[in-house]
Amino acid sequence: LAAAILALGVIVYRSKYLKAQQSFPLPQQTVLVVDDSPDILDVVSSALSNDGYRCITAPGGNECLAILARQKPDVILLDIVMAPLDGWETLRQIKKNPATRSIPVLMLTGNRLTARDAREYHICIEDYIRKPFREEEISAAIGQILSRKKAMRESLVLAEKAGVDRESFCRLAVLSTRISADKKIISILQKPDGETTMAGTPDREIKDVISELLRNTRSKEMQAEELKNEITRAFTRKGFIPPSW
């Protein structure tokens, strides 16, 4: 009887402990939304807040940089057409600063992506979302980026235990991000606004950029595959389960 009472007590204690653990709020991810339209700021910040994110808003590029001097969000949603500091120049300033260059940036704009912008800025952005947009589209894009970061961070801990060089693993993380972003940009350039051009195909400049991005993407995929194989072998030697790439 005493043993049964003790066992019951343990079960009750464990139940209360698990409930207490579950009641602790998970750390909130912070999203900085930068747009000169108050309506866009309201819609996006409201939607993301409902999804559990903490939102900070800025009505322009200068205000965005001022916020970044004080705090570091997990993701930035950045409009392009703003004055006096437009989104591309704001992006340039973000990536030039060692303290902010690692923050993922998603461009949010009503403008068509030009060949020039794609060539110049593709290496700086994680995604490019066109207006008008669906609220779930933004949530999905942010969720994908943060999930990838979390998975890489968790895998890095095991990778170091398996003897994988940290620099190699971080290189793989960068390659994976660039491959994903560049494929999205390629798809946008191939079918701007979801349609082909009047002639049925993109113009010559866009074709050249697409070809360039495709070559670079294939090269990055080959490099990433080599690193994945190297890391997988290191995990296997230590008896660890390799990451599910």
C-alpha cells in the first residue's frame, strides 16, 4: 500500500511538473516590419502578432537603422519604395554593418524585380514577397527562415561533438540559405507577376541574369552536397544520426 501511495505521488508530481513546464511561454521571435504605408504596417504586424511573433514597426529606412542600433530582431521585412532612404539602400546599410549583417531580410514590395536589382542584391536577401500578398504567405516565409536557422543551430551542436569543423558547417548553412533564396528569385524572374512577358519569354537582360543565377546555384549545390557528405560521414563515425538535409 505504501509503495502504491508513493508511486501515485510520483505520478502526480510528474504531471504537475510537466504542466508547469508547458505553461512557460516559448521565447518570442521578433520581426521588424519596415514600410512607409501605415495600413501595411498595421495589417502585417497584426497578422504576425496573432501568429505569436513580437513585432516592431518602422515607417522608413532611417527609422529602421535607428531601431537596429538599439536592438536586433530575428527577421526584417523591408519595403523597397520609401523616401528619403529606399529599401535597397537600407538593405545595403544593414549588410555593411557587422552587427546586423546576419539578420535575415525579406523584401516586401509592389515593384517587379528587375534584372539589375536581382544581380546586385540577390546575395543580401532571403526572400522577395510581392504586394498584394496573403498574410499566410508572409508567415510561411518567416517560419521557413526561422525553422532553418533553428535546425542548423541544433545540428551545429552535434556537429562539433562529431568533430566537424565549425567553419565548414557554417559554410553549409550559408550555402543552403543562398540556394533557397536564389531559386525563389529565379522563379520570380522567369515569370514576373505570375505571367510571361508579351513576347512569351523574359527579355535578354533578365535571361542573362537567370542564366548567371542558375550557374551559381548549381555550383553552390555541388559545394553543399560535398559538405553534407563530409558531415554525414563524421556523424556516422561517432554513431550519431546524421541531420535530415
